[in-house]
Amino acid sequence: MALRWFVTFSGSILVLSCLAILATAEAPAESSAKAPPEVTTADVERMITTLSNWGRWGKDDELGTLNLITPKTRRKAAKLVKDGVSISMAHDVVKVRMDDSSPFEHEVMLGENSGDVGGAGDRYAVQYHGFTHTHIDALCHIFYKGRMYNGFSADLVKKTGVGKLSINRIKNGIFTRAILMDMPALFGVRYLEGKQAIYPKHLEAWEKKAGVKVKAGDALLIHTGRWTRRKVAGEWKIMQDSAGLHASCLPWLKKRDVAIIGSDLALDVMPSGVDKFVLPVHCVVIVSMGMCILDVLDFRAIAEECRKRKRWEFLLTVSPLAVEGGTGSPINPIGTF
């Protein structure tokens, strides 16, 4: 039976058939000769159940893994700030069409000038879901077989807004320790080539290299070098040729109790190598684990800072727009050392 996953785009719903071809991932130089793990459609369907957090924080829970960010977690994260240096991980808004995404619309509204006093305002408009604009996916962004995280019905998604799991549940913001996994630094390249899959062994290799371990309540940020690749090689067909996490990383994320995850593209390697699931990591992380995703971040500046400091952990702060019924929000994530 064909499976479908659903992505909401700022008031409209885009339905994508989950079809992908099986791909073989290139192994990095430091890896062993052992064949990379394969994940089938049946494996992903099984993980949707076995990795589920439904009911873990109660049948009415709408925060998911953000429950792992406790007052104690926040206090410990605050202590990471030593020098007070803050760096944005948002990509500058794009006002021209790219990557098949809608451009950011910006119009300056000139006010009336009276004597020496004048003024101006703005009108902003953006369909931020996609591959162009830095944003956060709320837990109502994707559903599977008619259900969202914690079993809430997809029927709650209306053109006027979503009745459960809205981005407004994160109105108080995200404040936790982040770990940047700098995959180009691990592989010894400027950026990962297309179709390069990141496996659990790479996540653990980075922990060893950086001397830091992912713990419960952490934000995990995956740097593939996407924006460097675009600058060097130009645009490409993203869904056919992009580096990212392999579906075999899903049990690892659950075991480590990651609170929120992000990347500089859409998290998954594309093509996924899993028949019928275009973005299996996206689907399982949001629907089953109840984990929000930070998409299309720009890690170039913070990766440079991390390399200079030889420090890959920092305080992460994220504040989405307070939109009741929204499926996500444009964001400006900040890392502070």
C-alpha cells in the first residue's frame, strides 16, 4: 500500500508521494570496509512504532522532546557562556526564487513626512517551509497515516490553522546546550558531496574527535557544508543529490534523547535510500519521536568560530513567532560562547 507524508506550507498543504530509489552511500576515508547499514521500508515503518514517544509525557502532551529541556538543563546551558560572543545561524533571507522555494517578499512602506520627522515600515511575506529559508518545523508539520505526534488527528489541520501541536506551544523559546557536528571537518573536505550519507558511526566519530558527547536535552546540529557547496558549485537538484542523515541514525537519536535537531538543509540524505519514504528521518523524528526540526541553518560562521576555539558546544537560543495554529516559523537561531 502506498504511504504518504504530508507537509504544510504556511496555510496550504502539500502532499508528496513518498518514493525514493535505493542509493549506496560513499564511505569516508577513515571508515572501515564494513558495508554501511541498509534500512528498508519495513524498517522505517517498524521504527515509527518502536521509537515512538507517544504518551511518554502524557496523552495531551504537545511539546514532545522539548520536555527534555528542563530548568536544570537550561541552567547548565547558561554556564556554557564564558565570553559572551554570539553568532547567528540564520541564512540571510533570499529575495529571489531558488531551490524551487518561494522568495522572501519585502516591501518598504513609506510613511508621510511632516516637517523634520519622517518614518517608514515594512511588509514581509514568506512561505518558509522548503530549502531556502531558515525555519523551525512544528510537530503539526508532518503526519503519517492520518496521525500527528502523540496520536492527534490530521483532521485538526485546517486552512485557518492547526488545532494541536501549533508552533505557539514553543512561544517561550528554546534554551539549551547545542553540539555542532562539523561533518566537513570530520571528512576533511570543504563540504559533503551530494548523496553522502551520514551514519551513526560518523556521529560517534565526531564525538570522539571533538571530545564532547550528546546527552539528553541537547540540540544536535548537523553541518554538511550546504551553503559552501552552493557558493562553489552553484545550485543543484536538492531532492536528488544532497548530503544528510541516513535513516539508520534514528535509533541513535532516540537512545541519546536529543531534544531538538537541525541541519543546514533538510536533515535527510536525498535520495534517502528507503523506498516509499522521501524523508524518513524527518517523518520519524517529527511524528513518532515528537522532535521539532531546525531546517536550512547556515553554520559557516559558527563552524569557523568552533574551529578557532576548538570547542563544539555552546548555548543555543531559538525564538519562533507566536502564531497560534502555525506549522512552524522563520527563526534566527543564536549560538553563544
